[in-house]
Amino acid sequence: MDQPKWSDAPASERPARVSVALVQMSCGPQKEANVAKALARIGEAAAAGAQVVCLPELFAGEYFCQSEDHARFAEAEPIPGPTSQALAEAARWHGVVVIGSLFERRAAGLYHNTAVVFDADGKQAGLYRKMHIPDDPLYYEKFYFTPGDLGFSSCPTHFGRVGVCVCWDQWYPEAARLTALSGAEMIFYPTAIGWHPAEKEEFGASQHSAWETMMRSHAIANGIFVAAPNRIGREGNLEFWGASFVADPNGNVLARAEHDVEATLVVECNLDQIDVVRTHWPFLRDRRIDAYGGLIKRYLD
């Protein structure tokens, strides 16, 4: 008989603590090598006690969106497909929840940047298609990815209710709020973000600080755990800055990786803290949902 999902159990019967792992890794040009590394890191995280493991954005390859190249579409896969099935098997084998960001081929000419959640039994628990798609120098994602059409949600797993957004989504408080309102206890942000070498000396510290501060603010505003795994290393014209981290519902950074070293952070999260923080800082209680209609407009002219 299948083990009941933790999220479906009465609150009084749920273990309070979940061990979350963030895989910070470099990614090379060979998909097979990247996937093999990710699978090995999932196993290492599980051996270290992790129950939920999240990989960085588009971990199966180098960050190809630095240019517009039609040949890159051949790297996409359907879901289910070879890479997603490998993640599902790793989840089942190690008894952990696995979150992986993939280049999804949904149909001919229709591609997404998609995060899939596999539960500890290897079954697909959730699917999220990146909603906010950037089009900046070296981040030409609009050329490759159709904006997501599944909205913001979360899914029950054996180890808590998990919400996922992807990279550029992390700058939008609306995305975090709606994910939290769906019941998420933890929001994961698989990420691929780095410095342009010409800008790093002058702006690098500020850019990294803004990135982390934004997600810590989501943790505070929603009384929720937030976790962001990033890649490292130099790829083309970008130097990925790593610094993967987990923040608690007060916005405190529980652990942070270095900027330039592969690492697997394993962090214990006490989910009972969510209710404590939300009752002391009752932001959800005091929201004026009757007054926010303007948020559905592009700009209040």
C-alpha cells in the first residue's frame, strides 16, 4: 500500500522538520555527463539525510540562451522523457522528492522552461512552466520558451507541500504570493543567474545582493521557506554566481553556498515555524483583497 503523503495527514500527525537539499553544480556541454552528475548528487543528498532535493535551472546542459540558435531546440525533451524518467527513478530509489528544471518540448514549435516535481515514490507530483520569460542581453529566453500556462500552484508530497517557480519568476512578489496562497510550505526557485564579466567589478556585489534580498522578502511577506539552487562556473559570456541559499519564514538565511564551489546544501526546515511566524506577523490576515484590483492592470494611468 502506498505511504500516505505527509501533506494529507492531520497537522498533529506530521513531523515538524524536513531536510531540504540544494544542488549547486557546474554544467558542461554533454547532457549525459550533467545528468549523471545530478543523479549522483541526489544520491549524496539522500545519504546525508535530505528529503527534498532541488537541482538548478536547466541543469542538463549549458545555459544556451546566451544566443538565438535554432539548433538548440533539438536539445529539448518531452515530459515524460529520458531525463525526467531518470529523475523519477532517482526519487523512487532514494525515497526523496526531486525537483528538476527541464527544456520541455510540448509539441512541434512549442517549448517551455519547465520544472517537474517527483514524489518520494517516483510518481509525478507537480509540473510548473516558467511564467516570466526574460529577454535581456545573454538571457534571450523569449526566443526559446513559451510563457507558462499552468499558473502558480503547489503540490502535496510525502515531505510537505512544495511550490516551484523558476529563476526570473523570483523577482515578482505576485508569483510568490499566489504560490504561497495555494498552500505551499516551501517555494523552490531553480536558478541560472550570473555576472557579465565586464560588469562584475562595479555591479557584481549589488546584483547578487538584490537577488538574494528579493527572495528573502518573499519568505518574510508570505511566512514561508524559500530555497534557491544556482549553478556555478564560466559558460560563454556569463560567470554564474552560485550562492545557493535557504531562507526561513523570518527571512533569515539558514545556509548559503560559496560563489564558485560546487556544493550540496542540506538544511533542516521546521515547518511548524510557518504558523508561529504568520500569527506574529499576520500579513495574510491583514491583506486588503478588496483593494488590489489594480494589480491586474499593466499600469495605473
